[in-house]
Amino acid sequence: MTHWLVIHLAAALALAACAAQPPAAPSGPPALDGGTWMLETLGGAAATAPSTFNVAGDRATGAGPCNSWFGGFRQNGAQVEIGPIASTRRACPALAEEQAFLGALTDAASLAADGDALSFLDAGGARLMTLRRVE
């Protein structure tokens, strides 16, 4: 009887070990190519004017509340380099926020993903801004 109990216990343990799945690996930064991202926070505060970010290959583009912009884009895992950035030169009441957004893009050194939100971090790991995927 003890012999059968040991066999059943060993079989149950073997089945449990086979059924166990390794924990999910943390997700890295999402694939940015082809999506549109909308600015949510900038410098720790809620964005007050719409600004967008798009990537197509080695080029980043977007629009702020006043101007369209474009620049170079390189990504290696979580590391990112954006710029130099050029833009149209229209003035509007939200120009200061737009300039801060463009400055955060060029200051970004890495990305951190959280669901459909994407944080841009500086070289020291401080959050510069957060964008949310809209397309």
C-alpha cells in the first residue's frame, strides 16, 4: 500500500511540475513603428494642449498645438535617441508647452511601457513625459 502511495505522489508531483508555467517576462517597450501616441503628461503635470508622436522606421514625426515636427529616431531595446528635431514656426498660445514637449523628446534616453502608456525617461531615469497610444 505504501508503495502505491509513493508512486501516486511522485506522479502527481511530476504532473504539477509539467503544468507549471514560468512567470511572464516583463514586457519591454512596445513597437513604436506605425502607431500614434498622444501626450498625456509633461514634466509631471497633465498636458493642456494636444501633441502627437509617430514613428516610421528611423524617422519620428508629430504635431503639437502649433506646429508639425519631424526628426531622426533610433531605438535599441529600451534605449532611444530622438533628433535633431525640426518644425514649422507658427506661434500660438500653447507654444511654451509645445517647446517643452519637443525638448523632452530630444532629452529622452529611454522608454518604459505600462500597458498602452509609454513614458520617456531622461538619462538619469526621471520621467519627462507620458504618452498614450491612440492608433
